[in-house]
Amino acid sequence: MASAFFTLLTGLLILLCLYLYLRYSHWKRNGIPTAKGYVPILGHLLPVMMKRMHFAEFIRKVYEEHQDYSMVGIYNGTIPSLILREPNLVKTVLQSNFSSFHENTIKINPNVDPFLAKNPFFCTGDAWLNGRKRLTYAFSNARLKVLFAAVNGVCKKFENFLNKQLERKNKYEVELKPLFLRFTGEVVANAGLGIEGHCFEDETTPSAFDKLTGNMLTTSLSNLIWRYLPTIGYLLKIKVLPKRLDQFFRRVVAENLEIRRSEPIYRNDFLQLMIDMEKTGEKVDEDVIVAHALSFFLDGTETSSLTLNYIGYDLAVHPDVQEKLRNEVMSKIEKHGGLTYEALKEMTYMNQVISESQRCHTVAGFMSKTCTEDFVLQGSDGLTYRAKPGVHIIIPAEGLQCDPKYWIDPEVFDPERFNEERKQTVEKMTFLPFGEGPRICVGMRMAMLQMKACLANLLRNYKLELSPRTQVPLKMSPSYLMLEVDGGIWVYISKL
């Protein structure tokens, strides 16, 4: 009996060793250079799991260490992942041959997270097409003008909040990410659902919209698994969306739909736009509306507040840029008689500042796609790889956006890179703040609207100065899924 067990165990070990050998010789067998430092089972994820380095920083490090190659292989756990280093290869994956790479890597189990699974970022096929169609309709220019009324209302709340802080002191020292999360959270509540978000109250509650995500975006073990080992996360049925967030949006949407269907009042918010779609003859059930409301919340709060966080830093560090932008804001407000939708559209220097900050500081650092059908990728250096279904393709956005091959003095913050003349010379696929191709961020215009409104309202009344509590140079924290600064970015805000 013992002999049979030993034989079985030996056989299993041999099979495991063979499996690992085949897995971790994948790039060598295919003639693709491989990043150093991988270990069995975890591949290159060991420093990420040990929180020694953010995965996005690792991707950039590999990108910079392989300047002579068009592509380089890593192992995401046991899954071969290919980092593309050339804009033409990036274009192949994101745009020209989208059908072979149309899926994002992260998988959401619909039996575990039914609402999150309907988010266009995660779904595929008809579900993706239909969801994107609805959100494109909701974020059209005409609809954004409707939503601006709610955004402008949040600007007034934001101003009142800052004035209240400045009643007791000349300068208000504050961490920017939580401050801007108050703004984006209130925008989602007001412009998304037509309700109060309670983000600017002195004593916030757990149901305040700037507190709803909780620890959802921290690098807990479960979050690391579903983010970097998605297949395992899917099989283990790891729940991504906190239960309280799931229940909160179910309840809020159900209550609002019941009220609106029984009252004649028309509201200018995202939820009303979803209801309007029913009037066009399209069947939109309540679960779909909950899913889209949740998407509006997730996409509209964290990423926009984090982007504003970095823009605030750049403005504080570069007072000349801050003053030039303030002058534009004031002139456009004066021209249009207030902070209007049209005034925001004409703030072109603000577009430049936002773009340059996004170039210097990526929120995610990279994008990851899954190959869905055989396709041959060929670099300009002669490297060729036949991608098969299941292989992960990594787009190193941060590496491309800070590469001196494509950007003169990339470490310098220079909004003039994106003026009308020079932005025409930016090489395609080297600037990817919202992605590119058919899966480009569908909420991009809404994100720009709320960020521009927030910045315009801030700069017309206040000055930003960097606080010594901010550790420069900025160091990324490995404790979050997105690229957040260790210790945060702190500034002084004072009245002009």
C-alpha cells in the first residue's frame, strides 16, 4: 500500500515538474527574451505579493531594461504574458486586429458578482456591445450638457466646503486624493442618481459616496488573486464587489425607479437617461440599470479623483503653469458670464495640463488583454510570436508615455507638448490615458467634464502650494491596485 502511494506521489511530482518546465520555458521555446526573476507558481509576481513593488512599476522596469527588443515575456503566475514595446504592435492589439484581442484580462464570475460582470470593462460579445451602446448614448455631448447642471451644483458645494475650512485658518492643509474623492463621489450621487452623496459633511457616514468603496481597491490577498491571477480568482469564486456596495446600489436604484415612475418630475441625471431609453422601445431591466449605475460610480469616482490628485500636485509644483491656467479659467468665465458648459469647452490650455499630467502619472500603469484567437505578432526587430488563446498581452502605458524615444525630456512637465501644433506630432499609441481602439474608455468625456469643472472652480478662487508632508520624489505604494502615492499628496489651499 505504501509502495503504491509512493509511486503515485512520485508520478504526480514528475507531472508537476513537467508542467512547470513547459510553462516556464514558453518564452525561451518561442525565441522571445524573458525578464529575470521568476519563480515557480508565482512567476514574476513574488515582489508584488510581498508588497515590495507595485506590479505597474515592475512592468515599467521590464520595459526600460529591454530597450533593444520589440517585445519581452514575463510570467503572470503560470500564465505567459507578453509586454509589447512598440507602438505599431500596440496598435495591432488595441485597434487594427482588435477581434483577436478584444477581451480584457480580468474575469468576473457572473454568478458571484452579477452587476460587476455587466460592466463594459469586464464583459464581452453582445453584452459588451449593448452596454457600450447605452453608455455612449448617455455620455453624448447633448447628454453631457444636461448632466453639467448637476456637476455645477457640486462645484458650489465644493466651494462652500473649502470656505468653511478656511474660516478658521489662512491655509488649509489637505491630502488631495480624499479631497477630490469627495468631489467625484458627490458628482456620481447628484449627476448619476439624483440623490445626496453626503461627501461634504463634517462627519461622513459609511454610506457617503466618497467612503463606499472601502478597501475594495487595496492589495488584499483576494484582490491580488483576481487582479493578477484572474483564472484562479474566477474558479475560486472570489467576490470582488463588497456585499454592502452591492446591496446599497440595489436598494438605491429600486427606490429611485419606483419614485420616478410615479411622479411627473423630470430629472437631469444619468438614471433618468437610462429610464428614457425604455421610452425609445429598448428593454432595459432593473438589473441592467443597477449595473450601469454601479459602473458610473466605480468609473467616475476613483480614477477621476486619482487623476485630479496628480494634476493638483503638478499645479502646486509649477506655480507658473497654475497661474497661466488660472488666467484662462478667469477669462473664459468672464466671457460666458459664469462657469458654463461652453466656458469649459473653450479651456484648451486646461486640456493640455490634464493631458501632460496624465502622461507623467498613469493611474493604472498598464493595460492587459487576453488573446482569443491565433495571431502572429511581428516586431520591427524581427522578433515574431504566434499568440494563442489564453496568452496575456500587456500594454505598458507608463513605459511608452515616459520613453525618451517618443518624448523630448520626458521627465519634464510641459503642457505645451499638447498644444494644437505639437500634439499633431505625438506618435500614435504612445499616449494612452483612456486606452485606444473600440474599447477606449466610454466615460472619457464625462471624466473630462467633471475634472475640468473641479479644476476651474478650484483655480478661480484658490491657490495651491505643496506641503512638506508630501514626500518628493513621489513613491508609489504597493498597497493599492491603482498607482497611489505612498503617504499621499498634501497641499496648502488658500484664498486668492
